[in-house]
Amino acid sequence: MRFGSHRFDTADTPDADGLLFQYGTHAFEGPPVFTLDLVRQFEINDASGEHDHYIQLHCELRYEPVPRLRALGHFETWFFHDTDDELDAWADGLGRQEFWPIVRNSHPREIRVHQEQV
């Protein structure tokens, strides 16, 4: 929440500064892995102020895809600053999700922090 509430100098558009929470089982780089991914996304504009691309900073917690984690399926939820949504309300709703006891009782086998352009 501390990182999510910190504001950055971004474009003056509703999707310029966003947070994404997502999880699911994927095989992007080899065998399937259950990934819990916390993302901060920033819009990057060109010299004329038009959208060029996004930069996403990921913090991925990767778990062995055991049946109890696979059974969670896939989930994603976004929050964007400079909209009518409230960060605290988004975070509270996220904190009440039923997947937390299952994830909390699992231990990630890897934590990966990376940045990508989308």
C-alpha cells in the first residue's frame, strides 16, 4: 500500500498510473508456475504528449503449482489513480478475497522483480 499510494509525475490521463494485482498458473518460461503478481504501471507519452507505451514494474511471487493453488484459477483487478476510485477501498476489497488463506499457507519458491514495456 505504501508503494501504491506514492504518486509519481505521470501524464494527466486516467490510466497513467495504475496498480494491478493478478494471479494464476502460467507456463510462460517453461513448466507451469502459480504466480502472484503485483504490478505498478505507468503511461509513457511521446514528445507531443500522445500515448507511446506503458512501463510495468512487476513483483512476482512464484509458487509450485500444487492442486490447491491451481484450483484458485485466475484473477485480476486494477486500480488507477486520478479516477473516482479510492485506493483504500480497492485494497480493502482485495484483502477480503477468499484466496488469501490458501496463498498465505504456501511459500514462494522464487521472487522475481522485473520491468517491461507494453
